[in-house]
Amino acid sequence: MIIILFGAPGVGKGTQAVILAEKLGVAHLSTGDAFRAAIKSQTPVGQLAKEYVDAGKLVPDHIVALIVEEAMSAKAFANGCILDGFPRTKAQAEALETMLESTGQEINSVVNINVDDSTIITRLLQRGRADDAEDIIRHRLTVYTDETAPLLQFYADKGLLTSVDGIGEVETVNQRILDALR
């Protein structure tokens, strides 16, 4: 079972992925965690990614895809996974399809968590992280709209996309996602 959680930064993808993983008995693959693990373990692809990160550059799509592929090869992901933070571009989505085809797996569902920008900004400002200043948040939302949101149509065209309202209590949103997956 492969489930992709989509949504702008701050919609609660990571929170929902953890809860869903537990309820569905499927591993959660956070791209950020996979990145940090590859870099810390100094795998060949992790070392490549580190060069870009250290230089303050975006890690190219093909390297991001290799990190996810490396992570998904772990035994914990043998029965599939819930992906959050990947794919973010059409090139990454195509790489994921190729990767899954080679292992006989396929995407079962793509769930888009909808939250309006003003709520996202409020949520992220309340987190209090250093990279959550309002101008940075607005830039991240613009990048999401330009680069990642077009994937919604890509997955809709494949009949895989469902959207849910991401406003409400965590458990309420989780139930909406579970209902969408049925």
C-alpha cells in the first residue's frame, strides 16, 4: 500500500502520516527524516545530497528520488508506506512511478489536505521555529503553488486524488482521511 499525503507546508501532513501509519499498520516515510538519515549514515547518495545542502543549494530531483528509493528499500517498507514530503515535482513523481514499477508496487491513493493560506500562516507562526517567519512562510507557499500543486492535476488525471478539509481537530481530520481512503 502506497499512500501519498499532499498539502502546503503547515497543513499537518507529518502529524497525519504518523497517526495513519499506526492505524493502517504501514510505515511512514518522511522525506526529511530520510534525508537526515542518508546524510548522517554517509551513504553515497547521502554524501551527494550533503554537498548541495552544505552549499545552500536545492538538492536535484534525481538525488531526492534516490534518497527515497534507498529509504524504501529498508525492510520496514516492504508492505508499502505513507509518503509525506515526496514527491514535490513532476520529475520526482515520475521517478517514484518508475521506482514502484520496478518493485511491482503502485500508488493506491493520493490525499490532498486542504487548508487556506491564512490558517497555514497562523499555524506556522505559532510553531515558533526559526524558519517560520511570515515572509519565509509566504515564499514557501508560493514555491508550493508553483512547483508542487501542479502534481494534484497529475494525480487527479490518474484517478488517484482525493481532497479533504484539513481544518479541525487532528482526530477529525484523520477520520476524514481514513474515510477518503475507503
